Amino acid sequence: MAKLMPRASVAEAFRRWREANPEPTTELEYGNAFQLLVAVVLSAQSTDKGVNLATRRLFPLAPDAAAMASLGEEGIAEQIKTIGLYRNKARNVAMLSRMLLERHAGEVPPDRAALEALPGVGRKTANVVLNTLFRQPTMAVDTHIFRVANRMGLAPGKDVVEVEQALLRRVPKDYLLDAHHWLILHGRYVCTARKPDCLNCVVRDLCECRDKTA
């Protein structure tokens, strides 16, 4: 595990990420709150690119909870069969659509407990929705963020919840709303798992993982 990055370096890293990308957002394609929720549920163990290919077929047929519930599990599965675990995901999307209609008038609730009560929605998915849709300062720790936080010494932790809590403590408040997106993009395109692109990393001099940056 890398040495803990000094707080001044943490602030400078986020300053540079914001300077390079002032308005980061998700790479999932969606047209409304319901579609973002579904896209995030579908993205588990799948790439955003793969999910976007599937939802370009799915969302025109079922743009909201009522239409998705009417399409049903089999109809959903037919449209998303190109992504992993598609049958399981089709079942969850059909069930969560019905639940949204029954409990929330078809709307996505801005509440963690209500979100996590939906089929297929765990802590990470709820955090993405709360942050992206409702602009709450949450931190959805996926494999990219977990790797970056530990490798750089930004917010080390043994599991995703530990890293999430460490990031919420260590990321300056001015950057917290968009920190989730900056970290994912950094992990996806620069600080990759097998071959990090340290030569083109804008925070290379701040990173505590010296064996990667030497």
C-alpha cells in the first residue's frame, strides 16, 4: 500500500483534474432519471460502452418505469442480451420498474434507503444516482476508484466502504460533488490496472506510488 498522500497534495490533484475537465459526468447514456438508474443497474460487471449499446435498443421501447414494466422481463432480456448477466439484470429491472410505480409514482426517489430497497440497487448504484442525479456529495467506489485511491495513497482502505469513508474525509469540500467522476475517469483512462500511463498523468508528481511513476 502506498504512503498516505498529504492533504495539500490531495487538494492539488483535484485542482488539476478540475482544470483539465471542469464538468465531468458519467459516460452512461440516459435521457431521464429512470434511464440513468436502469443504466447503472445494468453496468454491474459490464462496461459503460457495452451498456450504452444495449440501452440504445432498450430505452426507445421503454423510456420510463411504466413502459419498462409493460415490456416485462423477457422483453427486457431480449434487448440487453449482449451484456453480462443479462437475465438476472432483466429480472431486476422489471421488478424495480414495478416497485417504482407502486411506491414512488414511477419516479426515482432521492433517498438512499428507498433506492437500496429496489431490486439490483446496492450501495454503489445508490451513490451514483444520488451524486449524478441529485447532486449529493456521495462517493461510489468501483474497481477504478478503489485502485486509484489505494495506489496513489489518496485514500487507502481494505474494502470499498473503507475507501468511500476515507475519500469523504480527505477530498476537499470544494471538489466533493465531482470527485467521483474525476477518479473514475482517471482510473479508466490513465491510472489503468495493468499499464498505468504515468508519463501522461497530470498528477504524477503528487502520486505516492513511486514504483509506478519512476
